[in-house]
Amino acid sequence: MSVTAHTRPGAPAIFHSVGTPLAGIIRSLFPTRSLPLHETLDRAPAGRPAAGRLWPERPAGATAGDHPKQRRGSPMNAFEYRNRQLHAEEVQLAALAMRHGTPLFVYSRAALEERFRAYQAPLAGRPHLICYAMKANSNLAVLNVLARLGAGFDIVSGGELARALAAGADPGKIIFSGVGKSIDEMQAALEAGIHCFNVESVPELERLSAVAQAMDKVAAISLRVNPDVDANTHPYISTGLKDNKFGVPIEQALAVYQRARSLPGIHIAGVDCHIGSQLTTLTPFLDALDRVLLLVDKLAEHGITIEHLDLGGGLGVQYNDEQPPSPQEYMQALLARIGDRKLTLVFEPGRSIVANAGVMLTRVEYLKATGNKNFAIIDGAMNDIIRPALYQAKMQIVPVLQPAASTPKATWDIVGPVCESADFLGRDRELALQQGDLLAVLSAGAYCFAMSSNYNTRNRAAEIMVDGSNHTVVRRRETFDDQMALEAMLEN
Ligand code: LLP
């Protein structure tokens, strides 16, 4: 494909219905920035003038200056500016936006692969299974890229099982987490031959035993224990405290394992623990691990052998100023504690694989100053990315075309068209904005599209996977017909 763009990259999509009278009228309403797009989608520009890398290679702890902050331990070059144009690998993001419209999610295959390998490398030579927590981003192409690298999958529903299998997952590498598995879901997972069920309660254990027995199968289980460790993260994504609904209190675990041992159709395989998400320090992980290792020893004293230790997911990423440990640092610290115990190690990382492998492109529809505040009204909204509204998450928002350094900046709330005051993607952002500009919401690979909805009957965005200088639409933009296809009216 070779699309040559003639209009400025910040121009609204309607500009590109070249030749229509409407396009001409609308074009005249917008001021234009000076940098034209001269590149084709297929060809990277010669050389790489580093006008401003998104993740400049600088020592940890260095200050970030005016540029978006470096993502420590993250893929360094998947998204970077070249000639002031933000690229995903070799592809100009503005050109993708013009061709496919906005809002648009764009993922980098290289970044995904790098993040997955960052987990694999420290575990080489040790029995392990890395089960990508697909709730973070369950696009089939994302799953398939990871499956090809040997990833297993952490699923939490029958739907995720179906997706994982459709994407080419090895069923023997799937683990099934979640507090509310239905009978249908258990049957489907047993039928598929998954690796293990992470059981979260005694009634679930009893149900699984009955379902497995009726199918003449044996369900491998690990018990998700709740170690009562504070993950120091947002309360909505903290899962390892006494008050959380997840897992079995660790003090009760021995009794539950003894019950499991007595049940038909159940094979005890492991212990599981996941204490929360977006953890940026090692201490809670290590505290939880210490408690789980004590449990493993206690179980051994009672003749219950644990084959695998599942330490869940939860490793944080850098959205702004966080300095989370890299997967390597995280693994090294855990491995030092685990020593030479003969345990297969299982991990369920989600965010740390995909968050920084994706961005969402959105366009400024209107600039509106109320006297109190400046609002940049964009075409992306809380239905596309709900993290700021739900968790007060701060996600970086950067221009797709870097304006000249001399362009005056103002403070903007970046808000969407949805009829809710919580519909903001960023607040108080210093940006030089014009109507029609393209913006990129960074770190949007995890828990963004996956949590998107049709609220306000908005079509969910398209998703693109970039691979070098190629790109593929890995999910087409929804249409209104798609949205209405499942509904019916009464006949009279
Ligand atoms: N395993 C289990 C059992 C989980 O519940 C989760 C995430 C993971 C693994 C993966 O955790 P990760 O490596 O991604 O931190 N929507 C929220 C995050 C919710 C996390 C839910 N569980 C957000 O946007 O921050």
C-alpha cells in the first residue's frame, strides 16, 4: 500500500474526501500547520533524525525535560518521533489516522514481542509457563503474536477461552482464573484440556470436582491464596487484601487443600497468588512470595506436593514518573528467593506485556475556552479509554506532529464527546493545540480497547498492528449496523 498524504497530518478525516465541495468548505475553516506529509506508509524516511524520541535512551533517574518520559525497561523505539512525526516502528501514525480514521488503536508487534521475551529470558533453563493475562488486550492478532512465541494464556471467562483457542493457543498452556466460573465454562475448559484451574473458593472446588467427574476427566487445580499483602496500588486494582473478593485466605489454605485432596476428579497441581495490578515496587511481590513459600512447605509436611507456583501478574509499567522494576529485575528478585526449589514457575503478566506496545490516536474536534478552563474536545472518549474516569489514571497525551518548539502552549483538559463529566482522557495538559490536530494517548495497549464500550452508541475504534513498515487492520471499526444487529423490536 502506498498512501501519500497531501494535507496536514492534523487535519480532520473529512478533509481527505478529496474534491468534495464540503471538504473544501471545511478545510477553509481550519488553520493548518506547516509540516506536510510526504512519506508513504510503506517507506521509512532515510536516516533517523531523533527530533524527540518518546522513550529516549537515558539513564534511569535522569529528568525527562520537555519530552514525554522514558518508559524504563520498555521497548525503546517502537513509538518515536522522526522528522517531528510520531511513528510506530516504520509507519507514520498520521498516515494511519488518515487512512483508517480516528479514534484508532495502533499496536507494535516488535514491542509486544520484546516485552514477552523480557519475561522469557530470565527463566531460560528453568521449567516455566508465561500465561499472558489476556484481559489486558484480547485482540486475536495480539494473542496470535504471543502464541507464536510460546505464550500460554491466563483466561477468566469462556469467551476468553474461545478467543485464545481461535488465536492458536496451546490449550495445555491455558490457566483459568476468576472467582465465578460457571458450569458451562468449566465444561468447555475441561473439554479443551487446559493446563490448570486457579480455584478461588471451596464451593468452586466442589463444583469443579462434580463437573470433572461427570465428564470422566480430572481437573488440575491450584488454589488462589490471598496473602493479605498491600500492593500499594489503586484500590480498584488491588486484589490481595483481606477485604478483596479474591482467593482463599492463606490461613485457610491447608484445610482447602486437604478438602481438594479428598475430592474425586481433582488433581492438586499448584499454588496461585495475584495481589494486584500496576505494582511499581518489588516489596509486595516478595512479601507475598515469602508467605506462599511458607505455605508450600507446610503443605509438603502434610504430604501435599506442589508442582507449580503461579505468582500471577501485576508488574507495573511507566505511564508517567513511575519507575517500576523491569521484568528482569522482578524475576531476579523472585528467583533469588525461590532458590533451587523444584517448582515450575507460572506468571500471568498482562499490562507489562501490552501497555506500552500500543497507542490510541484521536483528533481534536473543537477547542473551547470557558474562561475557567480550556477544553480540547477530541473524537476519542471514555467509551474508548475508561481508565482516567475509573481509576483517575494519568495517561500521557502527545501530539502526533510535534509543533515547533516556539509554538505557545496552553493548559487543556482533553475531553471526549460523551455526555458525562467523567469523560476526560487527560486534565491540565500543557500542549500547543489547534483544532484538527492529531493526538496520541500513550501506553494504551492494555485495558483500553479491552474495556471499551458502545456507550452513547459510539462505534468501537478500529485496531491496527504495525509490523516493521507494514500494518494490518486487526479489528475493523464497528458500524452502526454492527451495533444494532443483535437487537429486535416488538412485532406489535
Ligand atoms: N492475573 C489475575 C488473576 C488478574 O486478575 C490480573 C489482572 C492479571 C493476572 C494481570 O495483571 P497485570 O499484569 O495486567 O497487572 N483494568 C485495570 C487493571 C485490572 C487488572 C485486573 N486483573 C487497569 O486498567 O488498570
